[in-house]
Amino acid sequence: MSKGYLVLFMDLPNGSLGAAFPPTGKGSVDLSNNFLGRQEIGYYEAELSPGTYARLKQLHGDIDFSALPVTTELTPDTKTVSVGESSDGEDIDTRTFPLHAVPDALEPLLNEMRKASEHMLTRPLRVLRGEGAPTSPRFPLEKPVSFEVTLRNVGAQAIEMENPFVPHAPDRTNLRLLVSKDKPPGQLREGDSLWMELEMENVHPPEGQKPPESRRLTLKPGAELRFVVRKKMLSAPGAYRAALTYFTSRGERGLETMEGQLTLDLGRFEVVQSAPNAQP
């Protein structure tokens, strides 16, 4: 990356996006939560499309930041977006704004930065992608529901990640299951959705396989980790949807270690009342 570059930092619902846009060489995106419908987290690098940096530089230079509202103290849960520039490749001069009150003057630059970020997301370098689905379209009321889950390295380099088969708290995994009634999001009411912490007894390897034992796993490009989540629900018969969140942290380890929260849409399923036993 050349010395000077422009940057974008943006809060996501449960993570963040950080992007760097250099005049020459490869730009980068660091993603710690789902973005634009992608069920993946990680690090991406790509050459910017011709003319991209020049447009970004022009749009950045056209903004009179001194005329924009000054951001005062924000509550800790306020989602923000920051744009800025590093002229020496080290110190970054940024301005931060609440996502709910982005100045109109900033929108053209943000739109171009988002487009450039989307381009770089097509070049995964160290990226973990997830997918999952119910093991059956319907489950008897008295039985657990279960889902097949796959975590896959879709990047060009090896990655390190935390093992969902190893406890991260006493008997707790780094997985959470969300089950909601199958309604449009705007029609969900209190009590229609339930988050469930998963215990070790809820996570199983594919049939005939043994789970990995180390706290962290290394996945080479194209490699995957598969497991089954099984959980008894206290629910009424009906149609439901499920999602799974997987947490992994970097700690003091290197950038090849995944950091963030990956959320997987597990799809739709039904809970059905079992037929009564036939009488002799």
C-alpha cells in the first residue's frame, strides 16, 4: 500500500467494517460482522478499479469538514461512521458521525466508498463463510430441533478460528441459537423470538466423526468445519425460522486469526404435534 490513503470505519449491527483506499496497490476491507447479505467475516484485498481513488480523493477534498456539525459525546450504543485520510501512512485524521445523522455533504463520499468496498469484497484473502439448514423440514413437538452447519475458509490464505466444540465458559459454547415465529420481521411481537445459549451437549460432530479437541483450529483455503446443533425447544406447534451466531476472537494473536460474530440464517422449519398412538 502506498503511504497516503483514505479510510472508512463503519459500525455494523454486531461488529464493524474498516476499509482502506490507497492511490496505488491493493486496498483492503476488514469485516467482523455480516454485511450486504454475506454470511462471512474476515479480511479482503483487491486493486481498486481504475479511477476509484481519484474520485474518492476529489469527493473527500470537496467536503468542508469545518462546516459540518461537530460530534459531541455519544452514548456507548450509538452506531457511528468515520471517514478520514492518512497522509503519511501512519497517523489518520478522521471525522466521526452518528449513523442516524450523517450530514448530506458526506453522502456522495460514503456512497463511493461503499461501492469500492463491495468491489474488494469479491477478493477474500482470509475469510470465514457459514451456512446451515434444518436436518428436517418438520420436528415432533416432544423432540429436539436440529441443524447442520458448515464453516468454510473461502479465502486464499489459511485462517485460525475458535473451536465450537471446546467450552468458552463453564459448559457453554461460542454459539447462540435464535428461534422466531415465521412472520415478517415487522409483525414479530414480544415473545415471538427467543435467544438460546448453547451448551456443549447441544453441539455434535457429523455422524462417524470425532470433534477436534484444540481450542483453536486452522483451516486451509477451501477447508471446512461441519457440526450439528441439536436443541430441545419449549414451543407450540407452528412454523418457525432459526439463526445461529458464532463468535470468535483474536485476542493477542496475529491477523490470520478470525475476529467477529458470524450470523447464519438456518431457514424455516415446522414443529408439529405428534399423532396419538393408535389404540388396539
